[in-house]
Amino acid sequence: MTEDFGTVRSALLYDISGAWPDRAEQPSDIGAKFLRTLDALTAIDPLLRTWGYFDEHNAPRGVSIAALRPHFTAFVEAHMSRDDFGEPDPQSGFGIWASNLYRPYRSASNRSATVFVRAGSAWRNYCQFEIGTAYRPPDLVVVTYSLYRSVLDALISVWAPAWANVSCCVWGDDPAAASNDPSFPYSQYQLPWLSYLCAERAGQVAIPPGMQTERTPDGGLLMIAAETRLDPGDREQMRRSKAIAQVMIQHGGDPGI
């Protein structure tokens, strides 16, 4: 790692995560959903294409997802979780991911995206999306409401999570420090930008006055802190973000990630 630790301090990071409880899924179904996810993302923006996978055997060149498609169920099966002894652990499901961080002979980029999914677990299932990394913070030019909202909608549509959250964080700071609000609660949701609860959980929410919300096609609740890129320095955005965080802490909860 050649990046200087000092260059990432106070960097703004944005990601999307979602989680759902135990759900029995076959590798073929997980693979089909994962490919649907990548296809949906590719349709959103030219930035989100040329997906590939790499590991210690083929890095840094990697293998394109296009080349893996004809045998994708086998690819999922090969990524069954393993226990502490290195043995297959089917109860913990399958973990697969794709990225355009590394294309042939090209290094990581602050405009490149990564998608990770753990599914088929009896305990903990989740999906994640990010652009850039902690050591290569995203180019804020590409961190737009339109893009992140569209990706969130795609993940909800494909994976049907119990909750999902688009978060902002300031590298190295907790939400209270990042927002300059000592009362901002700490949680896995960080500084929520857009947050979703499925219909079942949304039915338990008393929506605070003034909160901007929408209903999703599946009957879920979407809470919106800003329709521009979330800015930790904007006091009004942080007020709305804190209200969303409080709802998510109460109604998102388990399954955690």
C-alpha cells in the first residue's frame, strides 16, 4: 500500500449497505440475482461497467464477469463461507463480489465501484456498494444523489433487504465529530443520506414532522436527508440526517452488518 495515511484523514466516504435475516437461497438463485444487480448498475451510468473479479491467483489482471457468466453458479459455489478451520460452512452462506477497481494492468481508481453480497446464510446476509476505498477516497464529482439513489433502488429491487442505507462518513471521525453535533448518535448507519425500511418495519415508524419521505414500489419507506450530495458541514442536512439515524437505530436494528 503506497498511499500516505495522512492523505486519507478527514476524507469523505460514501457507501450503500443493506441487510436481511436468514433466507435459504440456492447458489443458482444467488448468482442470478448478482448478475441482475450488475446489469442494473451498468444501465444506470457508464461509470458502472466492465465488472471483474480477482483474487490472489489472478490479481492484478483479474477475470471479467462476462467470462464467468456461463459458469456463474459454479463460481458462487466456489465461494461458500468457511469456518475457523477452513472447512466449508454452508450455514454461513456464500460471499461474492465484483469490482472495476482492477481491470487488466490498471490500478485502483477513485471512480471505480465495488459490489459485495453475502447471501444464503442462516444468520447474516447483506449487500454493499462503494466507489473508491478508504485509501482512495471517491472522486466527489461522481458522488451524486441521482447515482446513489439509483443504485439503492436497484439493490432494494433485487435483494429485498429488511433495511438499506446510503451513508456518509468522515474517515477517522464518529458521526458526532463528523457532524459537529455532540448529540448525533453513533451507529452502523453513520451519517444517513438515504435510508430504507421494508414495508413490515416501515409500518412501525411514526414519521417525525418535517422528514422528507417517499414510499417505494414494494411498500417500504425511504427517508431522504438531502437531494444533493450529503455534506457534513451543512447544519440543516445534518439535522435531517440525525432524525433519520434515530429512526434507523430504532427500527433497522438486526440484522446488523
